[in-house]
Amino acid sequence: MKLNFLAGCGVAVLSFLAASGHPAPRQVSYQAPVYTNLPLGSIKPAGWLRHQLLIMQNGSTGHLDEYYAKIKNDNGWLGGKGDGWEETPYWLDGALPLAYILDDKALKEKVLRYVNWTLDHQRPSGYFGPVTGAEREKNSSVEVATATDGDDWWPKMVMLKVLQQYYSATSDQRVITFMTKYFRYQMKALDIAPVGKWTDWAASRGADNVMMAQWLYSITKDPFLLQLADKIEQQSFPWTRWMGGHEWVISTTTYAHMGNWMNRHGVNVAMALKSPAINYQRTGDPQDLKALQTGWHDLMTVHGLPMGIFSGDEDLNGNEPTQGIELCGIVEAMYSLENIIAITGDVHYMDALEKMTFNALPTQTTDDYNNRQYFQVANQVQISKGVFDFSLPFSREMCNVLGTVSGYSCCLANMHQGWTKFTSQLWYNTQDKGLAALSYAPNSLTTKVGAAQTEVTIQEATTYPFNDEISFTVSLKKAASFPLQLRIPAWCKEATILLNGQPLRKDTGNQVITIDRSWKNNDKLVLQLPMDITTTVWGRHSRAIERGPLVYALKLNERWEKATDEVEGEYFSVYPEGKWNYALIRDNVEKPAAHFKAAVVKQVDDQFVWNLAHAPVTITVPAKSIPSWKELNGVAFQPPTDREGIYKGKVDNTVAEITLVPYGCTKVRIVAFPVVP
């Protein structure tokens, strides 16, 4: 299908993409994941990562139910008439793992109220969730025959993720019994109340439901669960088919003003990323993984932004550096990548996860984790009320500010899963009873390994992603043989591995290596990942400067202003102090190692916060300013370039030394720079 044909048939293409028709169910050939998760709580954060989680514990993650009315008041997930939709499960999806990662007794007691109410109030049919209006009116419970008396499938998908994590932490067999009963109910009820009966949210996010059915299958091996998974897939948006072709991603840009916006909604897409991998797990069809590869490549080519995420404000909105991303989109894309990594073992998605986590995630919340932006912008020269080039919301003009409930409140509830799930999946089990460290951050792991299932503790000491060295100290009561896998990122030309101070091996990047040996107590393995400074090309021929997994942005002093909106309450605006309209010089861009200098200016300690005051590494860069490049309504629209990507307008020829800091430490910044002669 050619683009000129699409141009004349936009409505037809969008109708095709939104159609519910699916190919016939495929032959089942269940594939065990390459990696499996360790029990929740096995991995304990240390250093800067632990401090980040403690901030969340003391902030909104640990206390949202105490002040956010929608969750606090008469909660439906505790039997009341209040919130019975997504926001309470969203909060629990991050608060529950935080409680078990930090072994926080008070937070465990909080989240267990909801878990126990849910488990204890399953209907005889297997249906679960808040009491529905029909149940109250009829004084009866939902049965298969009365499935239409139930409520939307979507919030239950989130609560199933909560229960899965609770089982991972506790091995409470009630969860297995509960899910089996619910899925047997769902298998029959879907004939009466299909996935999309109540909302398109459920139909667009069916992969989350499929994933939970297949997770239960991995434990019980009950064949009906794979039949159910296929049935849900057949009733949901066909993301795998869409991602495997190019028409879908073309339509998200060419006809973005037209209907069927659910198939280009950024959070839906973030959740759907894992759909091809989840289908592959059930079918064993390599075309599913090919669809994933095609979809991710197309998505990041057409909509990718320098901080490692695609635009989604709320819809997919192109790759201009003036576009943004919803916070929900970041944490859901991270979760999708974490599942893709486990299923496929593909190092490409491991690199993508780290880039997204260490750049896009930390910038969008305040230091205390109590306020957040609904949308962040790549080149963000101010955080303020206004009408930006977002697909919504316009009328309140609150989608860019830092507030508690600014924009839509879904992100206030959903943002908590980002850091917690990243922490819980720093390590994986391997199929040969070993361990795999696939993302890096300070932590300690206690688990059992090898044929004899020997208990081992591994202390991972590092200030990564700012520093290039990661050390692993092994503690054992007796020697044990097991394979240890380590990821060598694609950005690393050659890694060096030392064992007990002696060179062990060198390995090129873009692979996962295995060190299989008999490990002894106090063995120390050091992984060195030299970080070169590079430049990458983004929308409108802009350039970003990267070092290791971090993207660097112009350091601008910040002026914070607090105000109150009559509807959405207190919020912060942030404005830059100092010149921001700089461009990089072409010769320097072509030889970054010779002209850009990195320096460690602060040590990363246990009190590290992602802000300017704590930015540990800087890069100094020669630059020239473009006098005509000015903000317009709070937006720094990119200067035009020629076909070689060079701005040919008037330039201040005075060369200035500008300072860049990690993107995640900024609130206002330029990250995608124009290039001048």
C-alpha cells in the first residue's frame, strides 16, 4: 500500500486499523521466557536508587490514599461506592512492590487491605472487583449469565498485575485459586460481554489481560488459559498485526486529526508494545517477534524523541523536539520493555529500557515525588500554563505544569510503578539456574542458584549510569557453580571484566555474555563499560549529545513560581535564567571526542536526587547562539535547516562554552540542538 494511495483513503485506512476483525486463532506452541523474574523483595536497592525509593515512600507513593480524595473516600476496591475504576489499582501497582522492596510494614498493611478485600470478595461465579450498580440494585452477584451486570474489564487487568506481584512476594496460594476461578468465569463471560463491551480502553489494552493468563499458565499448565489468552487477543486491538506493517505508523501522523484516536493514544501504544512478544510466547511464531522489531523501529523513527521515548501528548505526535510525552506513557513503556526483555532476551530492548528510565522518567516529577507534569517536552524552555502543540487537553492549559492533579489524574496514580518495577527487574533468573544482570544500578540480591540451589548474596556497587564501573561481590557459605550473565550495551565499544583484580576477558558491545564458573565466597567481579561521547540525529535534523546511557541537556538555572488554579489547585511553573538559544558547530558534531569534554563535578552519594544541584557529570561544548531563535508561547520551535541539516541563517559568531548536564536532572533545557556552520 503506497503513501499516495493512503493520502486519498485516510478514512478507509483508519477504519481498517480500528476494525475488530482478526485472523483465525493460530496453533499454540508455548515458549518459556528466556528469563524469569525473581521473587519480589529478593532485590534490595542501595545507594542513589534506595534513596529514590525512600523519597517515594515518604511522598505520594506511600501516602496517596491519605490525601487524594478519589482513592481516600469510600473506595470501591474496599467495598465502597467510590473509585472502582483504574486509579486505585494503578496506585497499588507501584505501592505494593515498593512495600515489599523496602520491607515497609506500614505500607504493607495499607496495600494488603485492598488485596485482601479483593481476594475475600470474589463472587461465586469467579467475577471480582467493586460492587457494581446492578449488584446493588438487584441485591445479587454477577454470574456468567448476567455478565453484562459486571463492569469494565480494564481495571481488573491492572488489579491482576497487583495480585501477581503480591504472589511473587508471598507465594500466597489464594492468588492462584482466585485467578483460576476468575479466568474460568472470563472464558465463558466473554461470549456475552466481549472485551470491548464497556470501553475501548479494555480492547486497546487486552495484552495486559493476555499476559496474566499466560503467567498463570506458566504455574498451573492448565490448557484452558492459553485458549482464553487467544480469545482475549481475538477480541482486542490487533496490535501485533498493526506493528508488523507500516500503514499503522503512517496513519498516526498523516491522519492524526481524524477519528479512531485510541490506536494512536500514547499510553495505549506504550502498553501495546509488549503485545507481539506476549503473542509469541503463546504461539512460537517468529513473525510475532518480527512485528515487534518493525513496530518499535517505525515508532521511534517517526515519533522518537532524544530521551529514549516516543511522543505521546496524548496521541503519537511526531518527532519534533517541541513534542512531549505523558508520564503514564513512560512507566507503561518501561513495563512493556521489561516483559519483552524477559520473553525475548533481546539486548536491544535492554538498552532502550535503560535510556528511557535514566532520562525520561526522573525529569517529570518534583524532588519530593509529590508533583508531576502530565506532559514533559524534549526542548522545554519553560514549564507553564499554556496551549502547547499537544493533542489534549487544551481548555485548562494545565498539562505542562508541575502539579498534583494537573492535566489528568491518571498519572498521579500510575507513576509509582516506574522506579519500583525497574528495581524489581534489575536481575532475572536464567533457564540454566543462573542469574542475569541486564540493567545496572546499586542493589543487593539474595537468591538460590545452581543445581544444588545454593543461597547466594550479590552486592552490586556502582554509581552507574553516571560512572562506568560496576562491581559484583559474591557471598556464599560454600562454593557454587552457576552461570552469571551480564549485558554489554550497544553504546560500549569494548567492555573489560576483572575477576578478583585480575583481567578475565574483554567483550564488544550489543550482547549478553555468560561467565560460567565455580564461584567462591568474596569473589569480586568488576565490569567496566567505557562511555564515549557521541552525537545522535533527531527530528528536524537536530543533534543530541550522549554519553553511555545518558542524554545530556543544556544546563539552565531555574526560577520556580508557585500558583493556584481554581480547579486543579497548587502548581509550579519553572522558567530559565540565562540564554538557551544555542546551536552546535558542525565540525565539533562530527568529531565529538575531540571537542566535547566530560568531567565529574560531584560524587553520587546515598542522598542523590535527580536535580541540578546533584548533577554529577557535566559536558562542556563549544556553541554559537542563533539570535532569531526565541520562544513563542512558551515553545522553542526548531530553526529551519537545509537538506544537510545545517541552519544557514544569521548566527552570533562568538563561540561560547556551554555546560550540559544529564537530561534527567533538568526541568528546563535544550536537548535537541540545531547545527550551524
